[in-house]
Amino acid sequence: MTPDEHPAGWFQPGLSPQLSVRRGQAAIEFYIAAFGADETHRVGGTEDNPAVVAQLRVGSSLFWVSDESPLNQHYSPESLGGTTVRLLLVVDQPRDMVIRAVAVGATLVAPVEEAHGWLLGRIQDPFGHHWEIGRPLAT
């Protein structure tokens, strides 16, 4: 199907981060287990084509996960020794989500607490990405 053959409104303009990781298939499994993500699209991740690119959804937010590709200047935090992006995941129950993520392999960076009008904590996932998990407090 060409772009001209798609019905009007088949996509919405927006921003979807793409996380570069080592062990892409394991990362996808982590995000599903830790955040309840749904996989909406996948390319690769097979025996014949082990490198994977997948689109995941948490709530109404989409993000991509892919194996790093140094040839294309696409590096994981493990290769860089850190990350330049911190992701914010807004959920109803931040404490529960942080506990769930740590239980499946994340590292607690900051416990969930009230600050600056938010209930917010931070984890590092097993692939080096930092996630703030929280929600705004009622005013």
C-alpha cells in the first residue's frame, strides 16, 4: 500500500521517541512486563533477522525500541556510558509501577515522593534508559 492509498486520518502527526538498546528483544519483553506496554508493530527479531525494531504503546503514548546500530550512529546508553534523554511516564499509580519495574529488573534511582506538584520517582531500566514515573498532584 502506498501512502496515497491510505485512508484520510490513518495517522496523527506527533513525536515518538526511539530507544536504542542492546538486546532489543529482551528490552521489548522488559517494557511489556514493567510498564504493561503493548507491541503494535515489529520488524525483525527473528532467527533470520535478529536485529529488531518495534513500536510499543503505553496508554496513548507510542515509543520505538531498536537494537543499536553503530554503523548508523545509533548507540545505546550502554555503549555511550549514559543517556542524553530522560523519559516521563505518567500513570495513575506511580508507586505500583516503580515497584513492578524494579521487580522485573530496573534499578531504583529515586523513590516515588511528592515534589514540585508531582508524585514522582525514577528508575533506570536494564538497558540504561532513565524513566521518571509519576503523575501530577491534584491542586
